[in-house]
Amino acid sequence: MSLFVLISTLLRLVVLVWAVVLWRRIHDWKPVCLFLCVILIAARDFAMMAGTATTSGDWSLEMTADLRQLPDFGLSLVMLVVVLLLDRELRSGIETGSLPKLQAATGSSRLMKTAIAVAVTAIMASAGVGWLAWNSSRQAVLNSVAHESLSISRSLANHVALKLQNSGDPAGMREKSLVELRNTWNLTEPPYEGSYLCVVESPGRLALHSKNEKMVGTDVSQVVVDPAAAQPRTVSKLLASRENLATQNTNFRGMQQLAGYTYMPSIDSLVVVHVPAKLVENNVRNAAIPWAIGLAVIAGVLIPVSVTLLHHSYTTAQGTAQTATSALGESQERFQSVCTHVPVGIFLGDRDGGCIYINEYTEEILGISPRDALGSGWTKPIHAADRDRVIQAWQAAVHDGAPFESVFRFRREDGHDTWVFGSVKAVRDDHQNITGYVGSVLDVTQLKQTEDALRRSEERYRGFVENSSQGIYLCEFDEPISIDLPEDEQARRLSSDYHFATCNDVFARMNGFESSADVIGLKACDLNPTPKDDQFSRSDAPVERVLSMIRNGYQAADQISEEFDRHGQRVVFSKNCLGVIEDGCLRRVWGTQLDVTDRVLAERAMQASEARFKSLVRAAPVCIHEIDLAGRLLSMNQTGLAMIGVEQECDIVGKLFLDAVCEQDRERIAALLDDARTGKASYFEFTSSAATGSRYFSSSFIPISSSMPILSSGGHVEKLMGISQDITERKRAESERESLIADLERKNAELEQFTYTVSHDLKSPLVTIGGFMSMLKRDLAEQNIEAAHDDIAEVSGAVVKMKQLLDQLLDLSRVGRVISPPAEVPFGELVNEALELVSTDGLRLNVAANLPVIRCDRMRMREVLQNLLENAVKFSRNQPEPCIEVGGQAVNNGHSPVLFVRDNGIGIDPHYAERVFDLFEQLDGSMEGTGIGLALCRRIVNTHGGRIWVESEGPGTGCTFFFTLGD
Amino acid sequence: MGGRPLVILLAEDNRSHTKLVLRGLQQHHIGNQIFCVSDGEQALDFLNHRGRFSDAAANPRPDLMLLDLRLPRVDGLDVLKQIKTCATLQTIPVVILTTSDAEADISQAYEFGANSYLVKPIDFDRFSEMIRELGFYWLAWNISPLSNES
């Protein structure tokens, strides 16, 4: 058998079996079609097998050559694919639980019967159809055998002709050919075992008959070779036409023969091979029967077995669904109906925990179709917050086979959440094996919401009470107090006949207890022991407070109550309370209280501090004022007002502080004010503006913040406090003292210089005198009279110099000490007086005409002029045209005039212009004089508050001494 | 002392004192050549050969300088300072010869580099003695860098 055929056949067998099983499951036309297809192909094969078996001993060779096998194989494959698709559809149907399409499983015995019936049907159908096919193809088979006979006869003839071709003996050819043909003929194998060889000589004599020698010589010329043909031919005609012929209907000796006629020219004969038709038919039948029987046996065994196996596979796949469905049995419909109508979600799971069914109610809660919910699809709508938890619990339950119970949420696609109570239990068979799960889903949203609301409310209440910074309490009266009782009676009972039913820890701590547990159950009297210290004065008595509460409709708001805590410590509470009245009786009081002890203490301290501060400000001997951030005055104490000569505070409030500052200081103070605004205190001095009397003040800015009395650092500056003190007197005294000190220092320096210089310069003549006195002694001893005279002259010169020095020094010292009151003196007069004291012979004098009147010590000023004139005369005398000029330069705006004495003498190197005024300073040692004169002048001018200086272009150009008296 | 005439520069504003010093020097035959100037400016001009002292041959560099402190125009201390800060003049021995015995003067003079500080005695014998010893010390015993070279 060829592999192709084998595979094709097996495939078709598989398809056949599968189709049957599928048809049992799916009532559909598709499996039926497949089934019919396979049957048809099988029938055709039977027919074909019968046909081929007739013509060839080895019919498989023929079949192999048959190209029809390839499309057959393809068709088988296609059918297999179709079957696979159907199988898949069925399996998915089982998985998704589309129950209506699935048929209830049959019992195995029933299945077996079915399988056998199918097998028998298949075999019968195959046989029947095969027989019909055989009948229809019988002529074709016979024809094919006839042609086979022709080809055999032809090959015999050719063989013999070829063999005898070279014998070269035409005479003996016929005999030899006949012998050869007879010898060659050996076709005895089926289906040719009944066949025989004939040779018919022209014109129609039988020359050879391999089966019956007796027949040789018989005339067969009139035998009709093909009676079925339109023009039946006889043997003689065929011989004459020298044609070959294959025929199946030669009625040779009363038997239908299948024959092949080959004309053999070499002996002018027909070589005929005859095969009896009956024999062929028998042979075919004999060959097909065992094959058909074998196939039937195989089909009869294989089909039921395969069906059973396949069926079992589906049963396994269908698993619990099938089992559950089967278990529910006839109550299926009732169950369905219940499931549809109960207001409880019901679902079924297979034994692996996958969902196989949900009812409509569940569908509504999940918001997905039953198909989407199958398998693990039902977990998708679980609220994200609950999903992991639920899936874990479910898997654990499935794993352990334990019941599953959980409260969780489903979130529909429209966003609607449903709280459910889901509970699932395993369904077990008789052997306690889990066959599936059945569960219910209960909508508990309403319940959950109520519970949540209650819990939140409870939490709020608890949180409020526990976390409140206020003390909260509830007092229950031992006996309800009728509100019809007299107020006094009510008040008495209200303040004593109760106990604390509840309170928070804050309340407990306020009253000196550690926690609420210590307070709950306490009586009113337990909370109020005897007071220990009495630093407070009570605002009002407790009874009065209770009375006011009664009158206020059994409630009180923000009552300040001073009490004693458990340790006898005085505490102050701000209280709120509300009485609960039922049936005309006061039953309990809710209350809250706030510990305001610190606040009250602070307020009182603040008030005292404020009072102290105010009296301090009022009495302070300094100006205390407040300035806002824009620099405007807000307030000022009386001392301050008096300082600036304002009577009413309102006259200065709102005015700018800077306006009270003189212009020179304003910029500096503005900067300090800015600093103060940023929180930096500053201390400074300033002069007030002319409007307020140009007085000196020492002052400070102190930033004030709202949170702290005095701002140390950071914070928000609210305003500034200023403190100012009038220090005009002190300033004046200071400046006086400073000028005094400066004066003294100057005098001291002068004195020092003076002492030093004097010690040197006064010694100088003494050295001269001493020296020349010794000299004189020596000269006299040597009788050198001339030299002695010289010595005496030196000594007397030194003495004169000494006297001059002493006189002028005295003069100088007097200048500093003695000063006559200044008087208005015309400067011209002074010049004239001075000129009288100075010999100005041979000098040209030029005194300006309109000299000013000056205010000075007349005598001293004359001394100055005298010295200056003497100086001028001394240094210009040796000039060709000595000239001395005295004048004054007019100076504007009230300054004192600049006066001068000018000469055209030897002049002064500008380098030494300052030094000439120093004591004992002489530029020219050869000139007479003591070096005190100019020092004296400077001293007098300075005493008058003026100054003196010299200007000169240099040596030989003369010089001018200028001086002023005052600025 | 070789044959070279020893040069002394005397800066003294008081003419009587000048006479006394000259007498003292002559009495002890000290110094062959004595130049007298009466103020600080002249002293500096002499040393630097300026003005009327521009003839270097006629106004030689002194071997010793006697300097009064109180001088007109340029004070003695200033003269001293200029000499001692001038590279060419600072080797000249400068002896302060003054009437002042003020502590400030003495310390300042030494600060500026004075080689010696002498106060003029009122008694001429002592004055004369001092001049003599001064002359011997500075001109005979003392070896100055200049005389060493020559």
C-alpha cells in the first residue's frame, strides 16, 4: 500500500470518527457533511479497488499510478482542518459555558451502541455504494482486461516474429512460429489462469489452441468477434483487414470471452488471447472481499474505540460544568429560574475556581456580560483598592478548598460602586472531591454606607472631644431637677447634685487630674477642695453664676469662672454650658471650658505694666515720643512738649519728626530713621531747626513691634519710640571747655618753646661775657690795652643785648596776660603814633588816605605797627630808594579788613615766610635785633583773633606784612 | 699730620662766640685754615660749593665741622641732617657746639648723626681747654676716612 493512500485513509478515518463525535455534541449540519464526504470517498475507493483487482495481480501498482490519490490526500487534509475547527468551537463552547449548545453527556454503554451503529452504518453504506460503483464500472473493467489480452497477444506475436526473423527458412516459418508460440505461452497466473492462446490461420482455420488440441483445424472464420459493435465483424474479415483488435464480447463456443487479436504477418495469422469474462469477474470479487472484510473489522473496532476516547476527552474538558449540569439534572430549569429571579447574586465556578456561570443579578452588580465574567473575568470589575486582596483570598480559598467570605467593592464601568458580601463554598462529590464552587454575592452598599456614616460620626465626636483644646464634660444630675422649682433651689442642686458622666483628658488636666478616667464618676464636691492661695479676687460667686445660667435658659456662654483645681491651685476658666431638659426636668449639662489663667494673669500684668509705663513716661525728665513708620509724630509727653515750647500734644501729632531737625542734620537723621524702621535702634545727636530754637538734642530711636514691647532683633516694626534730651547747655559747656583746652595747649606749647629758646638765647650773652672777661684778664696781664678795649666792648655789647632780650621777653609775656578792653580806633591814627617812635629819616613813606577804623587794644596794636615799621626800616635802609607803604585792603561782608605794611627792602625767601614769626628767629645773624619783635606781633594779632603773614617775591624784592583782626 | 693744612668749618651766628672760638683755636695753634659762616644756609652752601662758595679750591672740604644749633635761616639740626644724609658729606666729623644743654637737642643731634655734642662753658678757661682738646682729639688723634685715604 502506498504511504499516500495509507495516510489519506487514516486521515479520513479520523475525520469520520471525529465528525460522529462532534455531531453528538453539536447538532449542526457541518459534522454531517463531513461524515457524508468520508463515506462517499470510501465507496469510491471500494469500487476502484474492485476495478483494479480485475486487471492486475498487483493492483496497488495501478493505484499508485493513479493521480487521483493526490487530490484525495488534499481533500482529507481539508476535512481534518474543518474537524479541528469544529473541535475548537466545541471546546470553547464548553469553556465559556454556553450550555444550550452542549448536549448532555451520554453514558458509556449508550455511546458504545451508538459507535457500533455508526460503524455498521459506515460499512453497509460503503459496501452498498461499492457494489453499485462496481456494476457501473464493470464494462470498463472488462474492456481493460480485453485490452490487456490484446497487448499480451501482441507481445507474443512480436516476440515470436522477432525470434524467427533470422531463421531464413520461410517454408518452415509457420511450423516454427506455431511451436514457438506454443512454447512461449505460459500465462497461468490469476486472473489469467483460465485464459488460452489460439492462432487462426487464413482464411479461418484454427491452427493452434493451447488448451484444447482437438480444436485445431476447426473453422472459426464465421465467429463474430465483437457483437456489441455497430458492424459486427467476423474472424475472417478481421484476418483480411489485417487489424489488431481488443474485444470483450467474443462469444466463443458459447462463453463470453475477453479477447485480444493480433495479426501476425509472417504467418498471415491472428494470434488470439482469450480470457473468460466470468473468470475475471470472479477474480475481482475474490480479491475485494477479504479487503472489505478487513476494513469492516478495522472500522468496527477502531471507530467505537476512537469515539469512546474522544468522547472521554470532551468529558474531561467539559469537566465540572458537565458534572454540575449533570448533577443538577432535571432541576436545571428550576435552578435557572431561581437564579434569574432572586435578588442575590449567584455564580458557579468550576473546580479550578474559574467562573462558569453568573446570574442576572450578579451581572448587574458587575456591570459586565456573563460571557466576560467567565473564567477569571469576574475579578476585573473589582474595585482597584480591593482587587488584590480579594484575588489573594479567593486563590487561597481555592487552594485550601476552604469557604471564601469577603466584603469588597465592585466598580462598574459607569463608575458606580457596589459594596458586596461575597461568600463561596466548594461543591463536593461523594468522594469529597471538589467538583466546583457555588457562591453568592449580596449587595451591602446601603449597610456599608450607614455603617461608615455611623463610624465617621463616632470618630468625629471622639476626635472632637479627645483632641479639643477645650475641656469638655457631661454632668448627669443624680436626680432630674424640675424646672418648676424655685430658682434658688434649682441653683443649689445644680451646683452640687451631679456627677461627671464623661469628660476629656483636657478637662481632667485642667482640674489637676491626670486623665479623664480619674474624673468620670466624681461628684461636684470632689472637684472643689478648699482654696490654698488667694491671689485672685473672685469675679462673681458660683451661685450667682448658676443663677444667671438658669435665667439664660439653662445655658451660659463665655462665663469667666475662678476656681481651684484639685491641688488647691487657683485657675480661671472661660465656660460654656448647656442644660438638657427632658420632660420638664433638667437631666444633664454639657459643658466646655478653656483655661484662661495665663491670659487673665497676663492681662492683669499687662494692665499694671501699662500703668507703670504711662506714669513713667509722664514723669520722665526727657522727651518721650512715638513716631509712626512714615516718620510722623504720634505722641509726646509733657516734658517733651515743654522742651519745644508747645502747649498741646495735638499741635504736634501728625507732624514730621524731620521737620524739627535742622537742615544740616536732616539727611543723617533720615538715614537713622530708615535703620530704625528695619529694627535697628540708634542713638544720635542733632540740632533742632531754627523754628524750635536751634537747640542741641541727644536722642534715640527704639523700634517697637506688636509682639514684643521692645524689638531686639527681627520681627515686624510697628512704630518707633524716641527719647530725646536737651543737651544745649552741655554742648555749650563742652565747646567752651574744648576751646579752653586748645588755648591752654597752645600756650603750653608756646611756653615750652619759650623756655627752651630762652635758656639757649639767654645763655649766649653770658658765654660772651664770661669769655671776654677771661680774655680781658689775659690782655691786661699782657698790657695789651687795645685788645682790652675790644674785650670790654664785647662784654658791654653782650650786656646791652641781654637787657634788650629781657625787656622784650617781659613784654612778650605781658601780651598773653594783660589785655586792655578793645576800643574803636582809626587805623590812621595808630600809624601816625607808631611812626613817631620809628626813625624814618631818608625813607619815603606812603600811608593810605582812607584807612578803616578798627576795634583793638590801642597800645598793643601800636606796638605791632611799631615793630613792623622798624623791621621795614631796618631791612630797606640799605636800598637805593627805600620806600615804606602802609594801607588796608577793603574786604566785604563784615569781615575785618586786611591791613599791611610794605617795604622794598631785602625781601624774604618765601621758604622762610613762616619761620620769621618764631621766637628768636633771625634770618640774618648780622642784623641787630633780638628775634622777638615779629613773635610779639603775631602774639598780639592772635590775641585779637586775627592772623599775620608775610608775602615776598624772594630776596631783593621787598616784602609785605599783612594782618587782620578777627575773621 | 703731614703738610696738608687742616680745615675747620665753624658755623656760628653769634659774632662774639665766633671770636672766642677762633681765639681758642689760635691760642693752641689748632687748624691751619678756619672758615666761619653765620647761618645754616651759608654752611650748606660752603659744603656744597654753592653761591659765593662756588670756588672749590678756595673753600675746601673741612676736616672738622663745628656747628651751633640755633642758626638763622636753616637751623643747625637741619644742617646736620642734610650733611649726614648726603653721601659725599656724611663722613665729615660734625661736632655740635652750642649753649643749649636741653635733653631734646642732645638726643636729636645724636639721632641725626652728630659725632660729638659740646656745651659752651661760660668760663673761658674751660672753654679754651675744651677747644684745645677738641682740636687735638679730632684733628690729631681721630682718624677720619678721608685722612686715611690720603
